[in-house]
Amino acid sequence: MKIKNDDLITLDNFIEESLYNEKFGYYIKKDPFGAKGDFITAPNISVLFSEMIAIWVISFWEKLNCPEKFNLIELGAGNGEMMKILVATFSKFPKFEDACNINILEKSKLLRKTQKATINSKKITWLNNLNELNNSQCIFLANEFFDALPIKQFIKKGKKWHERHVKFKSKANKEYVDIPFNMERFEKEIKFKISHKQKFIEYSPQAAEYLKNITNKIKNDKGGILIIDYAYTDKEMKNTLQAVSKHKYCNVLESFGNSDITYNLSFDLIDKMIKKFGTFASLITTQKQFLTKLGIMERAEIISKNMQFSTKADVFFRIKRLIDEKQMGHLFKVMFITNHKNKFKLGFNSD
Ligand SMILES: C[S@@+](CC[C@H](N)C(=O)[O-])C[C@H]1O[C@@H](n2cnc3c(N)ncnc32)[C@H](O)[C@@H]1O
């Protein structure tokens, strides 16, 4: 899309251009991960995060009666750090490794290259879209994937709904403009009443489309999707849009093409959506609970037994970042969506 002065575009188009424009899009031109980048994700904080995910996947596969062939799909694999550790962990479980057909769905060509170099495995297929998957059972992993998809924002003023747009007065001067919006017609189109008991809505058409495709793939065969993301469980939606650059919040409009734009997922909205798509079950917990139940502390004790004090301290310092309630432990939530007959609850059981 070419943007000219005085253009007025919807917020989701603005985010799409800012993050994925072929020339200047944030994810297209740079690898933003890590201490030297703009933000850091859990797999880049500690390898133990990815090890816990590997153990969870293997356990789920066992619960599915160890199918001889199945698809593991990582959605948006960033710099490939998580998949690198998954592949290394899987190699210690040969029966699982033989059965597992690993796929990555990645939009950024630059990040695909980085992933190929980081993971360095011939066993991975990069997908352009989910229709390329074969018919085997599917386990999807989405760590900070959905929060990177563009959203629309709708605001209720009095009794009338408005959709947020961005006006490009000039390259350097942009402003939000809210334009009256026919919510009733939109809800008929998407076959879902998003406005029920809401005054403010954040809705991602792309996320809805992905969830529809994914639930379609897992509805008959008891596969599932594990979503780990910035999320909240309140029923009332709120304005959570934010931009991050060099590990600090910045202005969404001013940093067009130069910052990561994200939002907090409403797990309540996702839950309602998937239950419209079919008879699915969902489990929700915090990242702290999930990783603790999977045994991240015990694993840290084992690997750090013979380490020097400073290295051992670093291992536990990194885990603290992942599970501390004031850091990622509560801000990040985990949601597991499956066929309603699913009995697998590892990481979510309340005992
Ligand atoms: C915030 S990053 C998270 C990366 C990684 N999962 C991690 O935790 O480090 C979002 C990732 O999703 C990718 N992505 C965003 N939209 C996508 C889409 N529609 N299809 C495939 N990948 C997408 C981005 O390029 C990036 O790799």
C-alpha cells in the first residue's frame, strides 16, 4: 500500500503497514529480538522456557496415544530460538522425533532466514499458509504470535459505535480519527456479536481467521493449540494498544515502521469465538503456574547442580523474569484450546 498525505486508513491497516510493509515494515527490515534489539521474548530469556514447551508437546502426543505421524506447527517463530531448543530436546525422544512433522508459519522473509540459520535442521518445513498442512493431527504453538497481528478498535460514543482510523496529515504528522461505524452490519458479516456488553472493542480479523482455520483442523482429531501471550481474562475489553522500541514504550503513531506494535489479548473474546466455531474446550492459566507445574524449578536445580555460583544465579535470575508475578509471570497467560473430549491438562491442573 502506498500512503499519501491526507490518506485515512483503518487502525488494522495502519498496523499492517507499520509492521509488514514490504519496504519499510518493522518485521520485514529488522530482527528485533534480544538485549540489543527492541524487546525480548521468553525463549530468548531462558532455554528452560522452550524445554518446558518441548516436554508439554511430548506429553500431549503421548496422551493422544502416540500417533505415528502428526504435525507440530509453530506460528511466528521470531528468531527461531524456541524451535532450536525444541528440536534439540526432541532428539532425545526418538519415537516422538520420528512421528513429528515440524512446520513453521512465518511471514517475514528476513526472520525465515534467521530461523533457518539458528535452527539448522533439515526436518523443518516453512509454510506460506495453513492449507499446506497434510491431514495428520496438529499441535499448534503460538508464543507471542497473536499479539503481533493487526487489530481494529471500535469505540462506543453515546449509543453509536465508531471505528478508529489514522489520518496521515503529513509523513511526520498523524492523528487518530474515529468514524461512525455500522456495528450491526459488521457483526452479521463476521457472524459474531463482539459488541455485547462492551464500550470499547479490540478485534483482529486476522486472528479470527487463523482461529477459524486452526479450530477446523483440530475439531475432529483432538489436536490442539497452545497460546502464550500478553493477555487478560476480564469480560470487558479495554484499550491495550502499545508500541515498543529499544525496550521502552513509545508513541504508536510517531514510530510508524520503527517499533513493535502489540496489544493484550482478550482471552474471554477468544474463548467466545472458538465456542462459536464448534464444541471446543479451553483451559487458561498464568505463565507462572504453567511453567511451575511443568517443573521449571526442578529442571533448573538439576542443570545447575555443578555450575559455578554466578552461572547458577543467572539461571535462576532468568527464571524469575519468566515467572515472577511482577514481571512476566502474571502478565503472560497460557490458553490451551482442544476438542471438547480432551482430557490432557498438564500445566493447567489445579492440584
Ligand atoms: C512477537 S514475534 C514472536 C516471535 C517468537 N514466537 C518468540 O516468542 O520469540 C511475532 C512473530 O510472528 C510473525 N508473524 C506475524 N504475523 C504473522 C503472520 N500473519 N503469519 C506468520 N507469521 C507472522 C512475526 O514475523 C514474528 O516472527
